[in-house]
Amino acid sequence: MSATERMTMGEVDSDTPAEGQRGATGAGGRAHDAGRVAQSGSPRPPGGSPVPQGGFGAPRNAPPAPGAAPRRTAWAEGADRLRAAATTEPGRLRIIGAVLALLVVAFGAVTAWQMTERSAAADNVLHSSQPLSASAADIYRSLADANTAASSGFLAGGQESQETRERYEDDIRTAAAKLITAANSSEPGSPSAKTISQLNELLPEYKGLIERARANNRQGYPLGGAYLRYANEKMQHEMLPKAQQLYNRENQRLSADYADAKPYPWAAIALGLVALGALAWAQRRNYRRTNRVLNQGMAAATGASLVVLLWLTVGHTVARSGLNESYDHGVRSLNVLHSAQIASLKARGNENLTLVSRGAETKTLPDKTSVDLYDYDFDRDMKALTRGLAEAADLADDRSGEKPVQVATASMKVWVQRHAEAREADNNGEYQLALDRVIGSADKKPTGECFDAVDENLKDALTHEESEFQQAANSGLGAMTGLPVGAAVLAVLAGAGAVLGIGRRLSEYR
């Protein structure tokens, strides 16, 4: 046998035991595994294999095997990944980029939200609440003036002028139209809507009483005076108080809109400062690690955030200044002038009714003295008018606002003098002279001339102050125009800049 054949037979012989050994080992392993399964104590169904402890077919809510690690939450796993990322510079850069983007976008979102609310409130001041407040004042003024015109026409009797009649009708139409406007602007079921509904019911009743008073007066029946006094009582004790309630509610709404429009957006300002601080820190960190002075992306993000913050601060400051001016030199003056005008209208109506009632209505003073009720109310209204004109003069901030108030004040003083003369004539039994001193022609120097001068000049002052309000409020609203949208857009650009700036640093590690 050759050497080659002997070597070949030796290789075959050496492989054979190895294969036998592997077979023995496999059999022993299977026997060992079977022994372990038997020792585990797993239950076996009769004639079957053991019930599996996990995996497919195991109960879903089975408790974990003893000694197995508890299942971790997604939050814990995420925290681990974040900690692991923070151990490397690329991971830290990704975290910084995400935080910067979140801060600047949140800054823009809060700025847009707060300025949208303030802009809407300023718009309400200009286009909703103040016009409604003015309409409520017009309702009160129209009703009071209608009552004054009715009493003046009644005093003239059959000689009632067409001008007086038309003034009464115009006041009634104005009041009805303003009530419709107020009803359309009020919430259904609100106190204002209820008040408007009540005034709409009372207005026809008042007109009916005035027409009865006129009809009886033209025929010379004394019953006409009783109807007129009853109409005046309905106006003074039912209609005007409700109109005052409506006016007060609209003024409260106006004050609420001012309160919503003027506060500084502190949350947005604070968040903007935090965002700018974070951007400055990130750029300083970048400089210390790379010696690069400028990162274009983060520099753009810083610039955009700074623009938003400056726009927010300066824009709202200018808007607040305009709104404050519109309130101090507009709304306050308008309220005072409205009150003064109403006082003059009520004084004129009471002056007329003093001659209509001729002592039929009296008031007992604390010292037991009896005085004419309407003359007593006249004195009280003139005191209110005096205070109102003095306050309006103090609030007037230019010559155009001061002049009509000064003329009205001078006319009021003449009115008081002429009224005293009329009362003296009436008390002396000279009724016709007293009547001429109140509603007579110009040569009789009646108090009606003084009342008309006061009323016309107060209207001029109201027109001027309304213009002042419109100008200042428009300036305040204009300062906020575009700020919510602009802040949101710039914040998105700033966030993109921060992400791109960090991305440029990350590219150096690839």
C-alpha cells in the first residue's frame, strides 16, 4: 500500500470518531434540555406537550417571569437616548438646535396671540364699543330733547311753530333709529337687549300721551296739562333712567375693551428676552469651540428675533400712547359733554313745565318749605350743567375744543339771569310776561335763545372731541397693524436660521 493511500485512509479514520463524538454530544444536549424542561415543573396536559410560558399562545396579561427586568416606558427610553446623545458633540448640537428653534417659534406664537387679542380690542374700541356708547348717548339726548320740544310746543299752544314740531318729530325718529342699531348690536337675552325692548315699548306710549296733551291744549282743555305732566313723568322716571342704564352698560363695554387693548404683552416680551439670551449663549459657545466669530444661520435668527422684540415693544408702546390719548382727550371729554348736554336739556324741559304746571306739582324741603317741583329740578340741573362745563373746559386741550365750551358757559350764565327774571314775573302774577321771557321772540330776550346757544355749542364741542378720539384711536390701532402676522413670519424664519446654523456645524462631523 502506497503512502498516499495510507494517508487517505488515515484521514477517513480520523473523521469518523469526530462525527461520532458530535452525534453523542448532540444526543447528550437534547437529553440535558429535556431534563431541564422536566425540572421546570411546567404543567403538561394529559398526553400532550407542556403549556408554553411565553411567546405565541401565552396569555397576554401574564406577569413577567421571576427575575426578569421590568418593561421600561417610552419616556425612560427617550431620556436614556437623550443622555447618550448628550455625551457627544453632535448630539449636544442637535439638542441645542432643537431648543433654539422651539424658543424662537414659541416667542413668535405668543407674540402673535397676545397682539392679535390687543389689536382686536383696539379695533372694538374704534369701530364697536365707542360708536355704540355714542349711540346710547344719542338715544338719551334725543329722548330728553323730544321732551323739551314737546313742552315748548305745549306752551305755545295753537301758535306752536313748525320748527318746534319738526324738532320733536326728528328727535323721536332719531331715538327709534338708534334703538334699532343698538338692538342689532346687543346679545339676545342680555340686559341691554331687555332695556332696548322696554324702551321700544315705552316710546309709542309716550308719543300717545303727547298727542293727547296737544289735542286737549288746542281746544283749551286744562286736561292737556295733566297729559303733558304724565308724559313728562313717564319720560323722567321710566324712559330716561333706562336710557341711562343702556349708556352705562355701553360705557362699561368700552372700558373693558380699553382694558384688554392697553396692557403690555409681558409674556411675549419675557419669552423674547429668553430666546435672545439662548441665541447669544449658543453663538458664544460656538465661538469658543471653533474660533469662528460668525455663524450666519444663528446670526440671522438673532436678528429676526431682535426685530420682533423691538417691533413688539415699540409698536405696543405707540399703540398704548394713542389709546391713552383717545381716552383722555376723547372718551372722557365726550362723556362730560354728553352729561352737560343732557343736563341742559333737562333744565330746559323743567323750565317749561314750571309754567305748564303753575304750581300744581310741589316739593317739600327738609325745612318744611314747599317749592315748585320743576323749578327745584331746574336749579339742580343747572348746577350739574355748571359742573359739566367747568370739567369740559379743563379737559379741552386746544383752542378748537375750548372755544365752544367757553361760549356755552357764557350763554348759561345769561340763561340763569333771564330765568330769574321769568320766575319773578310769574311769582308776581304776570304769566304772559313770564311766558315771553321763556319762549318769546328775540326782542323779549327769552331764555330759549340761551338754551339754543348752549345746545349748539355743546354739539360743536362734541363734534370736535369725536374727531380727536377718531384720530388718536386710529393712530393706536395703526401701530399694531401687521404685528401679529409679521411676528409669526419672522419667528419661523428665525427658527429656520437657528436650525441651519446648527446644521452647518453638524456637517463638520460627517
